[in-house]
Amino acid sequence: MNEKLQRVYIPMTETGFYILFCLQDEMHGYNITQKVKQMTNNEIIISAGTMYGSLSKMEKDGLIQFTKEEGKRKFYIITNSGQEILDIELRRIERLYKNSKGESLDGN
């Protein structure tokens, strides 16, 4: 894993997290916005500017890749590097949650 990418993306912003999480399935930006609104009960609403800026940066950094275009909609999917970053972040969040509950990661 590229250490520079880890320094840039870990810890992740909620926006970055949800974009990568959603792109485990092929989607376009508007799809992601709607899914995140649904997943978070309208608590997180990603603006178009933030969405497309994030998609562009993540694509440039190799975390996601363009797959196809239908009309004006560009579809993306997570890459292996993006999945590694997402997995690191999921483990970090799990550790934070368990520590907040007084649990250790080994279940003791």
C-alpha cells in the first residue's frame, strides 16, 4: 500500500468514506448522493461540487476507476488500492467503536 495515500486518506472524511463504500458497486455520482442520504437518514448530503471534486481526486489517486458513461453520467468502481484504504478505515472505525464500549479488539 502506498504510504502517501494512507497519509492523505486516513483518517477519512465522512464524504470520502461513503463514496468509497458505495463504489464497491458500480455507480455514478448522483447514485452515490442518493444512497448516502438513504444510508444516513438524510444526515449526510453530499453536494454536487463536493461529489465531483472527490471523484476526480480519488480517480487521479487511483482509488476508483471510470468504467463507462451513459449520457452525462460517468460510472465508477473502487480499485484494489481504494479497497485497501477502505478496509484500513473500517478497521480504524471498528477499533474506535470497540474502545468506546470498553472492549478490546480480541473480544476481551
